[in-house]
Amino acid sequence: MKKFPENFYWGAATASYQVEGGIENTDWAKAATEGRVPPCGRACDHYHRYESDFDLAKELGHNAHRFSLEWARIEPREGEFDMEAVEHYRNVIAALKARGMRPFITLWHFTLPLWFSESGGFERKDSPQVFARYAAFVAKELGTDLVGISTMNEPNVIGSNGWLRGSWPPFKRFSLTDMVSITNSGRTYEAKAQKGIKNLWLYLRVMKNLARAHNAAYDAIKAEAPAVEVSVVKHVIFFHANWNPINKVIAWFANYFWTSKFMRRTYKKCDSVGLNYYFHKKFGDKAVYEKTDMDWDIYPEGIYGSLKLLSKYKRPLFVSEAGLADEADKYRADYITRQVRAVWQAIEDGMDVRGHMYWSLLDNYEWALGFEKRFGLIEIDYETLERKVRPSAYVYKQICENNGLFPQN
Ligand code: BGC
């Protein structure tokens, strides 16, 4: 049997905006009223149904659960904190503990309070202090209830979708084709190109501020709750290459810009690091992969290389998210099994991995793609809000309950 270390954490993850429902005071909610992203509405109504959702997770053998706090609920106006919201999350934490599940919490998972985004968000020079003030408040109120806190989710995804691709708030875009147009004499092209350059510059500033915000939040949390383990949740794309040395160099640079650059700025202020793994890119690869409903390659083995990339910072690691959109539940069981096997191999090879959270416990709001993509171990009927456990969830249950994989896997 491929056994995992004792006390290994098994579970699934969610994020507040994607499942809770009823959150109106964020940049995403505003973008929805402008028709730029789909509305989120009541989502899975997890805000009111978290107890029964956790019952299901427990039945599915989970001993941990990752979720995020909604910053906009806790700090609805700058510097003003809502004690009712804190009470809600205190109850959520207690509900997990009552079921023997360790809470892994994230302070901020993509959505910003409107007052913050409208005043410049992470473009603001003082944004690290603004974020640290929120972190300090949470640590003071909830620190004693918690073992660990992750400061932020996937800083690179925020930066690239918000300031390079322009697909997420604040919808700023930098594209090389616009840059090429600078040589085109048309005024509109020039204006576009100038805007693009400004956005690139803003992107670099935001990435720096996000790293500073994590570091400031680390200090703020430690000042309030020294025993709490602080981490960052890092999205890693595993860039690798075929035999060709040029492709190997390209992969090295891609890993540097996507993963190492941010990690180098923050790892000293990390007690552990969370890995979100979804995809890989192999330069010079001719293989044809089956695809998830997101059209991403089915390649769960890439989690090994991603863990390896993070392991060089010599911090304990946990898989904070990894999973796939698969409405038909055709690939999920096999995908999870292969992914878990790769994590097991990483541990066998000396990497210090302490937990595995599948994304996601429930189907949920997949950001700019709305509710169509289905990542859940549990299916949601958005009309009736009925929950239905998918067959693959029972395969994962076996892994969780056995703390490992049977030899044939
Ligand atoms: C994010 C989740 C998202 C998932 C699937 C991760 O990058 O943290 O919020 O739903 O990927 O796209």
C-alpha cells in the first residue's frame, strides 16, 4: 500500500465568493452589474448551508477543509470591521472542528472590497499596509482558533488576468500585438500601445505590492498570534521541455517568471507554502492529451514537478488546490488517483508534503466563466440547490480513509 505520513491532511477546498452567495460589495459583484462577468447571486448558498456541506465532507472521509474569508464582509468600509461577519467565520471554523476537520483558511481569494478596488486596490502604494491591517484584525479575532493562515491565493493569476490579459477586474490589458501596432501610424493604435505599456508597468507594480502585502501580513499575523503557521498559496504552472536545450532554457525562464520570482520575494516570510496545481506546458511536446472541460491537458502527474519547484524553498508544503472540471465525472476518479500517486512519489523522494485539498468540494462560480464549469466532488443543482455526491468522490473517500493508495493504484 502507498501509505501517506501519519496526520496527513485530506480534504477539499472552496473560496468564499465562489460558493457563499449574497456578496454584493466587491469588485467582481460590481463588474457583474456592468455585464463584464457573470453574476454570482446566491451561488451554492454555502453561507447558510455550510453545516450540511461539512457533514457531507466528513462522510466523504475528509479530515481537513480549505476555505477563504470574504474580506468585503469583514471590512465593508475602510478600517471598519464587522463583528457579525467575524462571528460567522468563527462558527464556520467551529463547525469544521466539531467534525474533526482542520480548517485551512485563506484571508483573500481574488475578490476585493469595493472601497479598496475603487481606491486603486493593489496599485495603491499603501496597499501592503491596508492588507496587513486586515490580516492583523483577523489574527487577533480568530488566531487562537486556527493552526494556520494563508494570506492570499494565487498572486500571479490575479496579476496576469487583471493587468495583462484584461479578463478580470480591473480589466487592464497588455498585449504584444498592441505593441507591434505602435509602428502603425494610426493614432488609436498608438494610444492602445501606450495604454498597454502603462498596464505592463502597473502589473509589475501590483506584483511587487502583492509580495510586500504578503510579507507585511506575515509580520502582522505573527504579532497578534505568534503560534499561527503563515503561508502563501502559489499557483504553479509546471513548465518543462523535451530533449531540446533551447526548450529547456525557455522552460527555465517560464518557471522563473511564473513561480520563482514571487517566491524569492516571499519565502522568508512563509512557514509553509500551499500549491495550486492545474496545468503544465511542455515545450517541444508532441503528445496529445485528453482534455478537461476547461480544455486543459489531463496531466495530473505534473503536480510532482510543481511540488519540486516549490520544495527548493525548504518549507513544508501542502496541496491547497488541484482538480479538474469534468461535468460527466468521466475522468475525475482516475485523475485524483494519479494525482495522489504523484504526491506520494514526491513524499517518497523526500519532499515535505503535509496535505492534499482537492478543488473543489462543491461545483461553484468559476469566475469569468460563471457556473458552467463543474469542479465539484459534489454536484450542485443551481435551481434547487440540491447537493449530489459524484461517484468519483467515493474513490477519493477511500484514499482519504486509508491514508493512501492500494498497490494496484
Ligand atoms: C482558483 C480557483 C478556481 C480554480 C479553477 C484556481 O486558480 O484558486 O478559484 O476556481 O483555479 O480554475
